[in-house]
Amino acid sequence: MAKIKPSFTLTSNKSTASSNAGPLRVALSLSASDLLDVDSVRSEIVTVGTSEAILIDGSATNGGPGTGGTAGGYIWMQNTTASGTNVIYIGTNTSANNAAVDLIGSPGANVNRLFTLKVGEFAWIPFDYNMDIIVDANAADQQLEYWLFDRA
Amino acid sequence: MPKYINPTLTLTSNATSVSRNPGPLSIALALQVADSLSVDLVDHFTISAINNGTPTWGHPQEGSFNTLIDGSALAATAEATSSTHTGCWVVILNTTAVTSSELVYIGYTDDNDAISSGQTYTELSTSNENKRLFSLHAGEFAFFPFDYTGDLYCDASASSQSLEFWRFDRA
């Protein structure tokens, strides 16, 4: 069975540090790693604009939704736009809807937006194929790289 | 003065031809990304036994409750417009002993689904449940931003499943 090994660290300096001070009085060092069983791999670099689009159709991906921990995959996602202050929005929609929805709006007006990625920001998130992943941006020509590793 | 956290994520896999821990591709894979993120407030807690009955609104440290982030309660720092990007960063780890074959579930739902004491969320153990964003086996983890646009909550497939939660509020 094929395996991937994700490793995550998060560090911060003490709040009293003279450069790159952290948010806490103490330095922080979190780490986690795992060895995950996967099969298929999908990767793409997509251009995201102000028109929302479905990035991953849960119901049409690797057999679609099912039992938790069995159906689903792991997503690596990064805003790889070269520079600028614009952002990419990542949202969800119930898979049955199969429709992209606008992700730009206030929190009360738009519950479909899960998070925002500024230039260089990234996420590592398992995904159960029970929803669709939607992308949107606040400007044209933003670039998103993603990798989807299907759970074996 | 701005405060920073420094997350780094690497992902490696061997070529599929190797005998020990073969990867999914014919070539070895080595991805790495790092960033420096400006944050202010830090919220951290552990749950030693996730309530695996009906998921209930409320802070897990205060009883058998399942809310990880109540978006509306944090609306003061939420992303209000497309040009104001606050929100937070979330780290979730399933800290249950790796001998467990049970699951921790993370759900994402409309903030109005549960907003006060006694209100409940949708159970996440059901197959195809579209409130279930993801599942974590023991040892698995997630790191992602969150815009406070709804609630994040947890559930589990059995009793005695544990998790660790960190929230770093975007500055």
C-alpha cells in the first residue's frame, strides 16, 4: 500500500524576543507527523478569478462520499500567486447541490466560505468528499496549487 | 508590535518501486512550504474524551459539549469584508492512542444551527453526512485557516477519543 509522510511544525519565539516575537510569554514548538495510506494522487495549479468554481466535486471524486475515515483524502493547498495583496477564498457546498457559490461577503451573508489564503499561505486538511470544495478570489489571475491524496 | 507564528509543512513519499513504505508515484515526492503569520490571541485546549453522543453547543472544557469554534461568538474579529482578512489559524490533532481504530470527526455548519445552551449539531458519524468536513484517525492532524463564517465542532465514533486544539487569531 502506498504511503505518504506529512510532517508539520509550528514554532514561535517568546513575546519578549527582539525580532519575530511570538504571541505567548513562552516559546512554542509544536510538531506532528504521520504515515498515511493513500492510492491515487491528483495535483493541479489553477488560476482563480472572481467567478467562483468547483475545485473538487466530492460526489464525483474517487467514489464519492461514504464512511468516515475510509472515503476521503488529504488536501495540500497553497496560494502560489507570485506577489500582491489579493486573496483566494476556499469554501464548501453540500455535494448534492453541485453548484459553485460566491464566497465573497460578510460572515453572516456567506457561510460557504471556509477560509482565506493570502499569497504564500497554505493548508493541510483531510476531506471526506461529503461536500464540494469551491474556490473564488477577490481579483483575477490568482494562482492556487493543490494536491489531493486519496485515502487507501 | 506584531507577533508571529512560523508553520512549516513537509510531505514526502518514496518512489512506488521501493520495498519499504513505497509511495503512490513512480518518483519520490518532496513538498515543503513555510510561512510567517501575524497573530495575536492564542486559544488552546485538549479534550480527553469527546462527547460522542448528540453533539451539543458549548465549550468542551465546561461539560459534554462539542463546539470548537463558535463563529458568531468570535464575530468581533471575523472577516467582515473582502478587504479585511482576519479570521484565525487552526491546528487539530487526534491525540487518541494510535492503537485506536476509532475516528474523530470535524464538522462545519451554519452558525445558526446551534447558538446557545441546549442546542445541538448534526451527528457526524452517519455515512455521507454533509456536515462532516473531515475525519481524523488516531495521530492524524490538520492545519488550516478559518474565517469564523460558521461553527467548527467535533464528534467521535466511540467514547474516549481525544483531541488537541489550537486557534491562533489573525492579527
